[in-house]
Amino acid sequence: MARITLASHLFPYTGGVRGLELDVANVRQMFAALAERYPDLQGHLENEVAVVIDGEVYQDALLQTIAADSEVILIPKIAGG
Amino acid sequence: MSEMRYEAPRTLEAALALLAAGNVKAKILAGGTDLLIQMRAGRAEPELLVDVKGIPELTSISEEGGAYRVGAAVPCMQLIEHPRLAMTWPGVIDGVKLIGSIQVKGRATMGGNLCNASPAADSVPGLIAANARASIAGPRGRREVAVAELAVGPGRTALAPEEILVSFLLPRRPPRSGDAYLRFTPRTEMDIAVVGAAVNLTLDAQGACSEARVSLGAVAERALLVPEAAAALVGSRVEGAALERLAAAASAACRPIDDKRGTREFRIKVAGVMARRAAAIALERARRAG
Amino acid sequence: MSASTKYEDKPLRIVGTRPLRPDGVDKVTGRARYAADYNLPGQLIGKVLRSPHAHARIRSIDVSAALALPGVKAVVTRDDFPDMPVEYAAAGELTINYRDVTRNMMAREKVLYDGHPVAAVAATSESAARAALKLIKVDYEVLPHVIDVREAMQPGAPLLHEEQYTAGVSPRPGQPSNIAKRIEFKLGDIEAGFRAADLVIEREFNTKPVHQGYIEPQACLASCTEDGQVELWTSTQGAFTYREQCARVLQMDVSRIRVTPTEIGGGFGGKNNIYSEPLAIALSRKTHRPVKMVMTREEVFRATGPTSGANIRIKMGCTRNGRITAAQAVLNFQSGAFPGSSVPMAAMCTFTRYDLENVHVVGHDVTVNRPKVAAYRAPGAPISVFGAESVIDEMAKKLGIDPIDFRLKNAATQGTQTYYGPKLGVIGYIETLERAKAHPHYSAPLAPGRGRGVSSGFWFNIGNETCSTLNIGEDGSVTLLMGTVDVAGGSRAAMAMMVAEELGIPMDKVKPVVADPSALGFNFVTAGSRGTFAGGMAAVVAARDAVEKLRRRAAKIREVPLEAVAWKDGRAQPAEGCGVQFAPMTLAEIAKVAGKTGGSIAGHAEINVQGAGPGFGVHIVDVDVDRETGLVKILRYTVLQDVGKAVHPAYVEGQLQGGAVQGIGWALNEEYVYGADGVLQNPGFLDYRVPVASDVPSIDTVIVEVPNPNHPYGVRGCGEVPIIPPMSAIANAIESATGVRLCDQPMSPPRVLQAIGKAAGAGN
Amino acid sequence: MARHHVTATVNGEAVEFLCETQQTLLEVLRDELRLTGTKEGCGTGDCGACSVTVDGRLLCSCLMLGVEAQGKAIRTIEGMAGGEKLHPLQRKFLEHAALQCGVCTPGILIAARSLLESNPDPSEAEVRYWLAGNLCRCTGYQKIVEAVLDAAREMRGA
């Protein structure tokens, strides 16, 4: 099970839940599992978050592998000027 | 859309005739650096432009027994480059140098600066402090007016619509005279004066101030002549307490507004500072002119 | 050929040198064509009617008189564009919402700011178009407006969006609010952190919106045929995102819009989003004539950009030894007329430079009656860092600790846990601080009355979707098609250099071309300092793909196994120790016979670049403060920054210098000034005071190179960090000179004079 | 609409054009003569991107009417390079990386040439003040100033 941590800006959509363990193989599966568990999160995943997997930041990488022992953190998506 | 006419008369008479011709909304075009912006923004919609740059009297500089007759449409860069004008009237040229960029000064004129009647016009306090007189031509002939009396309020002058500002007379200077103009702007260049101060003074043989004129810009609806500030200098050595009295009198004369360029409080305070600093420069110049 | 794009430390021929930029001669001779330089036969001129009100309901729009004017060919209003539902998409800064995009380009129910488009006309001349605007009758019901962010947050403030409920709070609020969103980041226990502190400092800061100030106003030319094919020439940082946005708001297929990104006259984040483009297309669709729309400078100020103004509160605690125990921030950011400010990024950047245990940052995204904000170079970070680095300076001074030492005591390094999520990878903050401390500027004597300040900044840098194609010409010269617009930093040069390095050929054999979106797969906007990092990554991947194909072709031609062919020094040659001999083939030799040996050769990259390396910068500034006028003069300025690797050091220096001077302008004089009527007072370069050449000294630069392990040449990106530290560095320098701390930007003469006066008064 | 018939020279070549009274010289250069190297950044004389010389005088072409150009000698960026050779200022701008987006560059080059024609050996401060009418938002001015000083050195033969 990968350990998923939500950045605090997402807590309101999970009823305050900050982290959980999920059995998912990639980012897309993780988004689906999260959205199923917390419907309010739905609109805030694909376009609003970047995903940190084992320390590396990924943006728009739905098929990026998540290993069984991965540490995953959801953070706001980053852009710039 | 009404059509805009353009005329470039070669004589003053022809220009006056165009202005006298009737009911058209006419504008005099000299450097155009204010007028073209106003036209573009729709704030000026003239039906006739009278370009006066082809009229010799408006575009020449001549010396008349120590005095200078300066055409109202001489571009600033030409005034700056004049070999003697800046030596005699450095304070007037200080102001001219601060009108916009080199590019703008390539076109802009003192006549336009005065007739546009911005309270912040940079060349006007220097002219007022110099006691310059403006020569005006109209349908009923010529008249001469002190520059201080020409600008009436923001965008308004004492010129009649059919009159043309022809030239400025910068009087002959007594020995030991110096003048200076300083302005405050947040940037070094390319700004409109938040406050401007011109000081023109003459020293007696002992180095005391025998005559002075002080003018402030951007602190009222028009550039002000401030006799109280000048009085603070006369009889003094333009030092210490006299400079403080000058600063206080300058600040006291201000009646500015709060706007995007500066607050009322700031303008009042800094007007005194600018007057004091301009006086110090004028003093230095007067001593050198010894 | 390694498939890895990880950093390799290897000898370099071209990367790191200073060749001339490929776009240079065009730019010094006037040939370079910017958007307003394009013209088509029969083109019409388009002009926009803009709201004179800050906030009003549109009761009706009557365009009949305008349409009747000779020369006027078409008018468009809200009725010509479909309404769009809430739908999010990525754009330069944050996600955009198409419901808002379609309302920002043309007001629907209400106008929400002075300058908001209400109608657009196309006419045969500029004067006819202007005259037509005056004939459009708009019936407005003027509504109360709100400009200030704190006022907008109050209950009972005029509401911009009646259906906007603050997101990010639970339970969902019962009342609508101008606060569009609340975000929060937490690490550790903030209260415990303050309890552990020997010194706690709390201060409030206010900043005004500032504009990107690119010298080229937005301009575009659109041509739509009778069968709905569109060509669009426009000044943009992202031809693909412009195409996508235009297609969405006009309900067209992206493939039917061909966008040519013209030479761009500056963007800095301000050209990430569409403004007039869909209006020009709609007008051309009505008239089937090309329509050219060029904004005036006044329109640029009233209706594009700027970045947020903000009200922020920073509270920090540290031990007497200078170790930070707690860092707290509340950031209230104006987003303009529609939600979506840079507050999330500002929140993440506020304290990320430091290794902290206890952090709490709350941000609010607040709608006000101003133009919708756009990204501006490290969006948001300069604002929150102004506060944080000012408080850090104050802590260091109170404790008598050197400000660089104070930062070193707390500096983030590899493995530091950030409060927004990831642990930091290989970074060069400590190296940069140490270089700053050792710099002669830092120890130079300072004349009495003058002040010195330091500050530092962090920016993430980004990768994202990037595609590139490398075509090998029949003579062996190479064309690189890049989809990341060269926003002027010199990325065409940098990419040509990396490609030449990869292929082993001279740089002048590589011609970089910014391609239109029909030539390549999707490219995200050039933003987030991604041009040379991500675009460069795609160029390298495409070059390596081409090399692989060149090897295969050489093996085929020479009839040797693929493994026997190595690519070295621009040639296919026998691999070391492979035991096979053959005559080497240069790239040109392969190219010459390519057509007859299987077809021409091209390399491709269609990737989503990950692995951006954060950048850190440290600035040192000396100032003189005129105590009688409040005028601050910048005497000396030094920028030090870890850029990973400077592909072209001169262009990196240009980024560091340009960013610093924009930051100086922001610090000292730039601001949007609104009247009580909600109308912008200074929409021009005369009264919106960007620095001129005589306002600034030489900007000294020190390039620090701690390679990004995730880029083949170690590139991090460098464009954004340099605008972050100036505001706080200058505030710290003013404090050092006068003992007075400025917490309001701009630190313009009236403010500085007032602060000095107040301090003197308090001292009496 | 009655239009003015104007004859002038641009970069030494005789030109004639028709213009309305309110058309600026900048509009004439760009829209009538298709010389788009001269740029509009503000239209109010505040940015210098439209700098040209008229009878040797540096000015903003947005602040002069086309009709005023009658009989005048206008020089624009298109005439700066002589035949195959770049002007030393153009070359130094390339060598010093003194340009980024390049939209201010034509105006700055014209202004810098005008400076060196009147003052072949300017100080750094003189360069900065002379160029104060030309805004550049990309470079922070430093490399521009360096390039102008270096070009001046070369042109003096120093």
C-alpha cells in the first residue's frame, strides 16, 4: 500500500483527513480511488494538484508509477510567469 | 468624422489670419508633444492645426543688448545646445532640460510648455523667476505680458483664442546673478514634477543678496511667484537661517492637491526643500558669474 | 546512447560559451516581425469598447448607430459568444476557468472593472473604428465597487460574483463572498514553535498591483475563411494554449486554428492568456476579412496583467541563537475581477528557503473590481517574500547576527522537508549564501547614512508538456522546431547550443525555429522558467533520437551491426572495442545519401518533462536615502543565483539583471493608482513609473552552478528567481540606512518621507 | 477624405506618401511605407521605441505628424546598417547580449547613434541619461550601456 499525504489545502474536501494508504499502481488510479472515497475532491485533483512521488514532483503524469511502498504527497500545481 | 485641416503659414500675419478666420476650432501646433497626445486620447479635437514652426520669429534666438529674445517654438534641444544662453540663464535651461526625454526635447518648446498650462510645466518657474516677458501677437497688434501672468489655471492661459505667443524676452542680467531650477520626481528622468522650484538672485559686491525672485511649480493651479520666499533671501548671504526662512515661506505658499503624483503634505514639505536647494545652486552660480 | 536524461558531468564544447543569438541580427536591423508588424491585404482594424465603470450591470447594448457608420463592417458583443460553464484548464499561472475566460474577454451580465471589454468593432480604418466605439450605446446600472483587498473580504462588501462561495473551507459557507478560495499549509505545531521562541516578530505588509510592463502591447491579426479556417498571428508566450483557449471559447476544433507565434516583445507572464484574439477571430468570422487588433498602452494597463496587490501578515519566532522555531503567514491576495491569483505559489514560496519545523500559512484569493491578474515572473513570490525576508532581517538585527549568517543557520538543503509537501532535492541555497558572504560587495565599506540590505528567494521552476522536432537537412545542416516560444531570454540560442553539443556539429549548423502548433505536439506556455529547462530537454531528447537513427542508417549503409556504430564528434564511427572496422560517416555524409537509403532523418521528442530543479538567489543592495524628500537611490546591486548550469552565461546574466531591475521598479515606484470612482488613474508609462536607464546602477551578477541532477546539462531555469528578493532587499537596506522599516510597497518618496517623519516624531 | 501629399527622404531615399492630418509619422512609417522596424510601445512619447531622427534631430515619431515631414530627412532603423555591414552599435549590441525581446532595440540603437554623433566619448552616466527616454523591460539596461560604451570606443578608434 502506498502512503498518500494530502497537502493541507485539500483537507476541507476530505473532512479533515490528512493521509491514507491506498493500493494503487499509478497516479490515475490514485485520483480515481481518492475521488471515490471523497467525492468533494473530484474537481480538485487532475487540474489542480501536482504529485510528489518519493520526493520527485510530477505534474500531469497520470500514468506515473506508484510503487507499493511509495510515499506520495499531493501539492498545488505549480506554474510561473 | 470631421476633417482636420493642417496649415503651415510662413508668416505671423498669415498665421493670425488663419486664427481670425472664423469659428473653426483651431489649435496652434508647435512641438506637438502635448497636443498630439491630447488628440490621440480624444481630449483635443481641433478642426484646424496651425503649424507655427515655419515662422522665423517663432523659431529663432537673438541677443538684444544682453537680453535674449527666444522664439516660442524653438525646440528645447536647440535652447540647450545654444552656446551662451545656458551660461546667462542656467536656471531657465535647467527647466528646459527636464522636459521629457532627449526625444521629447527634440520637439517640445517653451511656448508649448507654457501654453499647455500644466501647473507642473518644468520651464515655467524658471521663466517666472527670470522675470521673462512674453510677446503676444493678435488681431489688434502686439502686447507684452509677464510670463507669471500668462498661465491662469490647469490647461488655461490668458491668451485669447486668436492670439499667438511669439517669443520670450529674457532680460539683461546684472553682474553677480545666478538662477537655478530644481524639481522633485521619483525617477531621475521621464517624470512630471511633483514639486518644482526656481530661484533667481543677484548678489551685491559684498556677497549679500540684493534681489531675488522665487517661483514654485506643481504646488498650485499654476506656477506661483512667491515674493515672501524671495524676501527671505534679500539682504541675506543666502545661508543658514535665510535658507530656512525661504523654505518655510515656500512651503507656506503652496496650495497643492493630492493626486496620483504626490500627496498634498509631501508637496508642501518638499517645496521648501527644493527651494532651499535651488537657492544654494543659484548662489553658487551667482558667485561664479561674479 | 543513454536513454537517461539525468545530468552527466562531461567536457563541453559549446554549452557554457557565449555565441551570438540566432534572432539577433533580425532584432538589431528592424527585420524581426512582432505581432503588430503583420498585415494582410484587405484587413480591417478592430477596436474594443471598454467599461468606464468599475462595477455595473449591463442592461442593454445598442450597436445600431455604430453599424450604420460608413466603414464599419462588424460589431461583436456578448451575444456573439457562447456562454460557458465552469470548466478548468491549465494556463500559465494557475488553472483557468472557461466560465471566467469568456466573461473576461467580453463582459456578459456585468462589467467588473474599468477597462472590461463590452463590445468590439471592425472597420476599414482606425479612425472609423474609434468613431464607431463612440456610437455604441451601453445602458449601465452602476453598482458599488470594491478595490481594496481587505475591504473586499469584509461581510457586506460589494459582491462581484453572487454565486461565489469560498472554496477550501468546510463546511461550505452559507453566504457568498469575494473570498474565492482559502488555502492552508501546515507543518509541525506552530503554537509550540512560538512557545520555543526567544524572539517573536509580527508585522503587516501591503503591496499594490504592478504590471509586467512589456514594451510591446498585445497585438494580433486574425483571418477566418468562409469555411471556418482560422489563421492567427499573435504575441504570446504559448501558441498552443492560445489556440486551445480560442478554440474553446469559439467552439472550434483546435486543428482549424493555425496560430503563428510572432516575435514577442516581452511577456513576463502577461502573455499567457488570451485577450483580443477571440474578438479578432469573431470579427473576421463575421466579415471574412482579416482583422487586426493592437492594444494601446492605456488598454494594456487597464485590461491586461497586472499581478496581485496584497495584504499580508508575517509572524516568526526564533531562539536567541538565531534558529527559527515558528513561521506563520496570512496572505490576502487580490485576484482581480475573477478568481485565480498566485496566492498558492506565494504561500509555498513564503518560507521555502529555510529548514523549518513549525509552519502555518493561510492564503485567500479575493476578487476585487480590478483587471483579472496574470502571472508576473515568479508569480506571487516577491510579495510574500517581501514580508518574510523583512521579518528575518529584523530578527537577525535584533539578535546582532549577520543577516547572511542568520540565513545560513536556517538554510534549506538537500532533504529539507518543505511545508507544502516534497523534500527538497539537490539545491544550491547554501552555496549561494556563502558566495554572497564572500563577495567583495558584502564587505565593502559603507559611507555614513547609507544602507545595505540582503534578501533571498526561491522558485520551483517547472517542466510540463514539451515537444520538439529536429530535421536533418539534405546537406547535413539541422533545423530544430521548438514549441516553447522564445520569450526573449535567448532560448533559441540555448537550444541550438545543446543540440550542436549533442550532435557534435558547430552551432551555426543548427537553425532553431519557433514552430506553429500545427507542426508539433502540444507545448505548454513558456512560463515558470521552463524554456531552457524543458524546451532544452525536448531538444536534447530529439537530438538523441536523431543520433539513434543516424547510427542505424550508418550501420545499414556500412553493412555493420548497430552495436559497432558509435556517434562521436559528429560522426558515425567504429565503437571502441567492437572489433569491426568501417569508414566513418559524418552527419553531412549520411544526410546526403539519406534519401536514397531509406528516407530523410528526423528526431522527435514528445514528452512531459519532470524533474525541475528549484533555484535560489541572494541579492545585496546598497542605498542612499534622501532624508528630506524620501528619495531612495540604488547605489550598488549584486545578484547571486544558482542556475544549475548556465548554457549561455551572457543570457543568464541578462535574466538576472533584468529581473532585478523589474524588482527595483516594483520596490520603489511602480503601482496601480485608482481613484475613488474605481477608475485607473495612471494607465501610461508617464505615471506608471518603470525604471529608466539613469535610475539604476550596474547590476553585478554571480552565477552559481549546482547542477540539477534531472537535466542532461544540469539546467534549472533562471528567469524568475531574480525578481523575488529586490523588494525585501531594498526594504532591509532602507532600514539599515535610516532605522525605519517600510512595510508598504512601493517604497516611494512620500511613503519613505512619512515613515522617517513618523519615526522622528516617535523618538521625540 | 482629403489627404496630404508629402515628399521626404527616408534613409536617403526619396519617398512620397499620402496621409491624413492626424496620422503620426510613426503611423506613416509603419502603415503607409511599411517600415515596421520602428515600434510603437506607448504612443505618448514615454517609451522611445519609435525613435527616429528627422533632419538629424532625435525624436519620437509618435509625437510628430506625417504631414510635418514635408521636405525632411528621416532616418530609421532600416537604414542603420550600411550595405552588407552592421553599424558598430548593432554589432556591439549582439556581442554584448544587449537585447532580449528586441522590441525596444531599434529605438535604442537610433538614440545611441544620435548620442555618439554629438558626443563620441560619453561617460556611463551620460549614456544612461541620454537613453532615459528609451524604456527596456528585459535587460535592466546594463548590457545596453556596456554595448554603447564599447561601440563608442571602437568608433573613436581607441
